[in-house]
Amino acid sequence: MKKMFLGAVWLAFGTAASAQTSIDFKEYTLDNGLHVILHEDHSTPIVAVSVLYHVGSKNEKEGRTGFAHFFEHLMFEGSPNIDRGEYMKIVQANGGALNANTSHDRTFYYQILPSNQLELGLWLESERMLHAKVDEQGVETQREVVKEEKRLRIDNRPYGSFQENMFSRAYPVHPYKNIPIGTMADLNAAEIEDFADFYSTFYVPNNATLSIAGDLDPDETIEMIRKYFGEIPKGTKAIPRPEKTMRPIGSEVVDTVYDNIQLPALFIGYRMPPQGTKDAYALEMLTTLLSSGQSSRFYKRFVDGEKLGLAVQAFPYSLEDGGLFITFGVMNMGKDPAMLLKGIDEEIERVRTDLIAEKEYTKVLNQLENRFVARNSSMAGIAESLADYHVYFGDPGLINNVIEKYRGITREDLQRVARQYLTQNSRVVLYYLPKQN
């Protein structure tokens, strides 16, 4: 992830959106296919300008992994009208903040700007889409940046390789087997023509959603959008999407990873259905039941009670075509991760066997509602949610009613999905152990 938080005052404003029960928005689609979503809110004098490109690591060619994440960096190199390295400085000089991130499914860019700089934000994003610098100098510069990021975030970080080790085993055929950062061998082998082809395929208006939230006039904004984006040509290349059909794992995969760590750890990943499905919502609720807060089942038993782990948690790694229900624990000194696996299996069996109590069910719903409200309490969060719901589900209106999806999940549904998905033949178990000197 590229982290460049600039202009502390405006960043503070960016997290201070007014509380509201309904988020209004307007949608447009330009002739070139660019989808536009606008949310008007005059509570603070800021705007969040975001662009979501529907490209992630799952869209990459075999042997050319890491391209989506690489482009997250490369897109800050500038354009014929923005000198190399000046993109960030321009935003900073105008009191703004910016960031970007890449996943298996998408690449997302956003700026938080004073509302009187909305046009600047549109110009900057249009430059990125129309003619970003994809040349030898930029590629070689960012190659070194990505290598350093991989060293810091994965190679030299305790347990940092768990995502790579988990996904390569849980999705041995589907492109989800490759994590967004890719491999250095693939990036080193890539030629400038490979990068140019990726840019012309995916960084096109008909593969993008422009979502803007904040202190704006919708009519004036759409005119500015037409001015800066309307003449950008529609992409002409077919956009590759992998098959959504998934082969099951078939049987439990158990492996051991020796890492530069002091304390052993346990990672378990169960295959999940695609995000947005009823069962995916139910599984997310189960992770909340098991490990959200100090009153959760995992914390009370494994951390506070048996003191097996320093931390024992569960979380949903939800993705467009599938995902993983991940549980993990970092052990206390002298504790055996096999004992934690036994205990986690027992807790999951409890969910499979016994309906959760009404009181516990209500607590889980309340926690999810608080999380939902928190995500949409900033202009950047609103812009991102609107874009996500449009791209993944074709309905940005879910920003107002997705919580009803959770409320529609019954206690019986939680028991059912635990029985259906949280099974040994659909999981990967990784033991992380210290390297022996």
C-alpha cells in the first residue's frame, strides 16, 4: 500500500463527516463507459475524489504477477503535464492527502482535498487515466521501491509470509493463489511492453468508477468531470476475468513454515463463498462472534482463560470470487500450537452443534452495525463504499441497506454455514515455528 498522508488539518476534516441515517447519491455513465457516483455533503469543506479500477492480482497473466500492485506505485510517476515525482507535492501544496491500495480484485486511489480544489483532483486523476508515464525510468524506479516494500512487509516481518503461504495452498488453481505484491522474479522479467499493455488494457474509463463525496455541487461537478474525462477514449481491449467456478480443496492441507520468529503461531484458512452472498455475510458474523473484543469466545478461552495465546482472532478475507475465513493465534512462550488447533476445533464444533444464545446474537449484530457506521463516517469511506457496491454488486444503494443483509441472517443460518464451510476438508492449516539456528 502506498501511504502518503499529507496536510494533517485536511485529513482530520476527512474523518469528520456528519452522522446520517441515509446517504444520497447520483449516478452517471459517460459515453466512454466511466461510471460516476456523486454524494453531496456540506458538513465540512472537503471532498474525497476516488477512482476504483476493476483490476487486481487475479487479472494478471501467469508469469507476470505483481502488476496491479506495481501500477499502484507507477501511477504516481506523473504524466506529460506533471513532472516526475510532483504528483504528491501538488496535492500537499494544496492542503490535501492521498493514498492508494491494491487487492486481489481492485486498485483504488483517493485524494482528500479542500472543496475549492475539487477541479485539481479531477485533473490529476484524469492525467493518471489518460497518459500516465509508463516508461523505463519510472518502471526501474518503482521496481526498487516494490522490492524494498516486499522486504519490509513480507520477507523481514514476523509471520509476514502467511498470506502468500495460505493463498497458494487454498487456491492452487484460481489466480487468487498469487498475492498482490507478486514475485520479484516476474517483475524483473517483465519488459516495458508488458507494462504498456497492462496500462492500455485496465486503466481505461470503461474499467473505472469515479466516486466523489463531500462539499460539492452535483451539476457543476458533472460538468467538470465531462471536461476532464469525457474525451478520454474508451478502452478497446477485452478485459480478462478469471472463471468464477472454483475447484474445492478436496482434503485438509497441513504444512509447517519455519520463520524468523520468537513465538510459534497457528494460521487456519477455510474456503469461503464469494462476497455479497448470504453465506459470506453469515460467515463474517461468525468471525465477529468468535473474536471481536474481550468478551468474544476466543479471547475469553484462549487468551484470558487458558492463556494459550497472546492473541487469537478470526476474520473474513472476503473476495469477489471467493475468500477465506481465517483464524490465527500467536502462542504464549512454551505453548504448543497443536493445542490451540484442538481448542479452535472445539469452539467451531460448538457453533456447529448449538444455536448461539439470543443475547450473544444481538451483541454480534450491534458490533457489525457499529462497524458499518464507522466505515461510512468519513468522506473517503463513503466514496469507497459507493464505488465498491457499484463495482462488485451493481448497486451503490447498498451503502444504505447492506446492514439489512446481516439482520436477515438467523441463528440457524450461523449454525448451517459453520456446518457447511468450516470443515476440515476445506481448510489449510499452517504451523509457524521459529527457525532452528
